[in-house]
Amino acid sequence: MTRPQSPLDPYARPQRPVPSDSHRSALVVALIGAAATIVAALIGLFVQLSGDAEQHASGPSLSGASPSSDAPGVPATSVAPLNSAPPTTPAAPGASSGPDGTPTAPASTVPTPAAATPVGLPQEFLGRWQGYAEEVDATRTDHYRVTVELDQGALREQVGRVHYAMESSDCYGTVTLTAVGGADQVTLGEDIQSGNCVTNGRITLTLRPGDTVDFAYETIKRDGTRQQVKAGLERVA
């Protein structure tokens, strides 16, 4: 036996169908996706704002103006390409380059010094020197007066005269400047012009304090023996 159906209420509100579990799951997934998109957008915006703030705090980039440059747009430093060759130093005027391009030193331009002035008799030796010599021979010792007069002159020039006043003979000759040992020593070549003396000999004069010089004479006599004479001379004129 069936229950009779009540008549439909024309004024009753239509009831919406209750969504099933599958529809709820799809809605939750859509909401989570939208939330994730919003969060990602917020993170990207935050990162961009942080980068702009950091760049602004660190100063202008390479494309901006250099702090030491007055012209905008000039980079503070230049970056050379990786494959570029190192800069070469320009060669100085008059310099040549080697096989590898390295500049070589220019040729010396130092002028050649002029010829040196000939060495002459030092001023300290000019004048007349006189004293007594002692000549030691194998059989006897002689003493006699020696006089040397010196004038100005250069090397290999005649610079004075010499006189030996001996009992048996007076010998006169000339002297030539052969060497200068600084300002205190000279060597003279002797050439006897008259008297009974050996023709040639060598005289060395060495300056001493008090206007005195040491006189040392040396030669080879006619018989082949060595002759030496020493004296202390004083300036007399």
C-alpha cells in the first residue's frame, strides 16, 4: 500500500544539490594553487626590491659615471678582453725595437772627451835644488856637490839642468821629464854634455817636508858595474 504523495508547495524554495567529495577536492587544489602563485609573486617582488636596494647602496655600476670622473657614463675601470694582447710601451725617440718588439736602449750619445792635457812637471819641483851627494864605490866613497835646476815642461821635454862639482872634474848636463808619480815624485833622464862622467843616467826626486827633496841617481858605468848616488837637496832659489 503506497502513501499518497502530498501536493507540491508552489512557494517552497528549491534546494541546491549538495556537492560531492570530488568537487570539494578540486576546489581545495584550486585554492592552494592560487595561494602558491600569490606567495611566489610576493617572493619575486621582495627579491627584486632587495637587489635594487643593494645596487643603490654599492654605488654606480660599470655603465655609470666613475667617482673620479666628471663625465657621466665613463666607467671607473676598464676590463680588457681575455684574448687581448698586453699594452706595449712606446719606444723613446732614437730607440730601436728587438725581434720580439721590446724596445732596445738608444745608442750612447755621450760626447767623446777631448784629449787629456799632457802631464807636466808639478809646481812643487820648480826652482834650484842643491846639496851634497855620497857615492859609494867598491874601493872608495866620494862626496861632492849636486845642483839641479828645474823649469816648467811636459813629459819627454827638457825641464832643467844638472851640475856635479867633483874634485877631478865638473860635469854639466840636461834633464828630461820621463815620469810623474803624483805630486810628490818625478823621474828625470840625465844627459851629460861635458865632464868626465857617465853620459846617461836616471834621477828620481821625491819631495820631503821643509822644502827638501831626496835625490837618487842610478846608471851603469863603462866597466858594466852599477853606479848609485844619493843626496838630500834643499831649495836655494
